[in-house]
Amino acid sequence: MSEANWYVVHTYSGYENKVKANIEKTIINRNLQDQILEVTVPMQDVVEVKNGSKKQVAKKMFPGYVLINMIMNDDTWYVVRNTRGVTGFVGPGSKPVPLTEEEMKPLGISFEKKVVIDFEVGDTVMVTSGAWESTVGKVKRIDEHKQIVTIGVEMFAGRETPVEISFTDVKKLD
């Protein structure tokens, strides 16, 4: 499986949030959740002074740009490139160039180190915190990218319900 990287997409000015919403809809419609992982419009808090009063507002860090964490292939390139409001990927010619780790740091996007897990599909785990604390379930699916595990929890007269929990909130039972 290819590695996901962060890419920068140029949009019409003022279309950043529309582009983000449209790409997110397409991800769901075309079932691309495992290829286009995240779409973001980086914001920063700034203090504006209007009519003598200070007000904190969120402003786009890069007007006209959207960041996308995706696995680059013909399908994902096509989906993003043909989203209304997108003028193209940032990179020489038509070749999208992923951002480097150094370029990502000032954007507040960190390359989290992978959480090492000691469980696998089929193992029994217990939820250690959150709304499902102390719940025990069998691991059904592990999503490395989102760092979540889907466990089957028995509810409603023995019917199993899938529940998604962060890697850091479960521990393997022996």
C-alpha cells in the first residue's frame, strides 16, 4: 500500500471551505476513506481591532489553499483535481509535490509517531477511558491511519455492535 502524504491544492479565493466540503462528500460517495484521509483549511487566531474594540477571529492561514492528506494515485488525483473550485495541485507542471515534514511543522500538523499496539484482529480488549470505559470487546478492525480500533460490543440482548475506539484507549486482555 502506498504512503499517504500531505499535498497542497490551489482553489478559487473564498472557495476553501466549499472545496473541503465537496471533497469530503466525494470521499464518502466513492468510498475513498482509506485513500483521502484528511482535508483541512489551516486557520489561525488573530486579534482584529474594529471601531476601537478588539475581537479574536479565526483567519485562513493560506487563503486560496487547502491541504489534503492522501495517497496519490490516478483516482485520488482525478477526484481532487475535478472538484469544483480547485484550480490545481501545487507543484512543478502538473506533478503534485508532497509537503516535507519541515514544511508541515509551522502549520501545526505533526507527523505523529505511530502508536505501537500489542493487539490484533480477534483479540479481546478492554476500553480504558472515555464513554466506553471498562467495556470489553473483540477487535474487528484496526485502522493504522486514523489510529482507531473497531471492537464488537454486545448490546441489546446479545446483539453485537461495532464501536470505534482510539488505540490509546484500549488494552489487550490476556
